[in-house]
Amino acid sequence: MSDKPDMAKIEKFNKSKFKKTESKRKNPLPSEETIEEEKQAGES
């Protein structure tokens, strides 16, 4: 058994079997404005 994948199987793979999905961010990063507000609140 080799460490390399069988490229023939990859090339024959049918992408149309996949379902279309929409990805959503579960935990978006805060904006620069929010970060600055929190920094100022912490300094007070």
C-alpha cells in the first residue's frame, strides 16, 4: 500500500453528487470599531 492517493479515482469523481450548501459564519470577528471601544472602556 502506497502513501500516495490513487489519482485515477480522484479524476473520475462526479462532483455533481454534492449538494449545494451556503456557509454562514457562526462567530464573526468583531469590527475594528468594536475593538477600539472595548480598549477605551478597559482604560477608564
